[in-house]
Amino acid sequence: MNLAILQARMSSTRLPGKVMAPVLGQPMIFRQLERLARASRIDRLLVATSADPSDDPLAQACAERGVAVFRGSLSDVLDRFAGALSTVPEADTIIRLTADCPLADAAVLDQVIAHHLATGADYTNNTVPERTYPHGLDVEVMRAGALLDAWRDARDPDEREHVTPYIYRRPELFRLESFARSPSLAHLRWTVDLPQDLDFVREVYARLYPANPAFRSDDVVALARNSSEGRTT
């Protein structure tokens, strides 16, 4: 069973509250969840946020929408993921996603998950060792057992905060796979960290969503090529 865990918090240092920022009349996180729901290889999805009071509005909004939520440590995100996994013990594959990627593409998700399952890897992503997808289409897939190994053994604060470095830094312990596209679009920036990133996402939704709510990555690329709104790293 494939469990997607969407990591989210309100206390972003560069753009606080961004996950609840409005995008075409809806909080950004719900725009992303709408897109994730189109992935055929995701069986269950939950939002993993923190137990810090700053995340109360996010947890409440998810609950009101019927979105499953797990609340755990604010700083030890690896522990938060392990806690989220414990609520769905039948999950054997974990997809890690972050809530600053409202242009996530269900087709890319399905492709990376399929590659992971076909190769029998412990961990698969589409960013390391070389990024070929836009920033904001990041996907990480791992065996539940690999995540729990990291949770048990990781001691470095960086590896606790960022969830997966313990795994991908240890090829001697884990079978690692990557998934790439050609030509590379690594120069494109679709993640939301800064106000101008949010402006770009809002522009994309305003131009594409009304005619096609299920717009794809190719549509965003075409829009960026024909618009001064295109964002690059």
C-alpha cells in the first residue's frame, strides 16, 4: 500500500503561512492536494504537520475538509514521519511530498512510484544525483522499513530535520534509484519559498485552471516560455 505523506507547517521562515495563502480562491495546500488526488498510484494520503500551536489553523482547516492529519515534532520531521506511518501500519511504500509545491504533477508522481516499485529499490527520487525536473516537482519514494531504519539510527540534526538524507547518503546500506527526464528542466523554479514564487503560481492558476483544472507540467512549461512570468532558479 502506497502512503503519501505531505509535510506542511505554517512557520516557514521566508514566507510564513504560505501553505494557507490563497491561490485562485483556495488555500495553496488544498490546490496541491487537488492535484495529488489525481495520482493513481497513491492509495492513502495524509498531511503531517507539527503539534506547535502555530499549526493549529492548518490542522483545523484540514480536519474541516476531511483531510487526514498527523501532528508531531516541529523540528524532528523524521520523527513526525515515523509517527504518521504508525497510524497507517499497512503501508509498505512511503511517498514524501512537501506542501510548497502546488504545481505537483500526478503523472510524474505515478512514474517515479512505478519506477521505485519496478526496481525493488529502498529509496527512489527525481532530484539526486542530478536534478532534471523543475524545482517543485520533487518526489521521494521509499520502503517503509527504510524510513524506520533512518528514524531509529539517524543522529545528525540535519538528517532528523530533512527526513531522507540518512538514506540517500548511505548507498552501502540502501539500494538507491533515481528517475530523470530529458531534456532537463532543472532551471525552472515552481516551488514556493518567496513572495515572487507565490505570484508565479497564482499567475499559472489564473491562466490555466479555469479552462483545464487538471493542467499538466507541459502546460506550465508552455506558459512560461510565452510569458514574462516564467520563474527560473
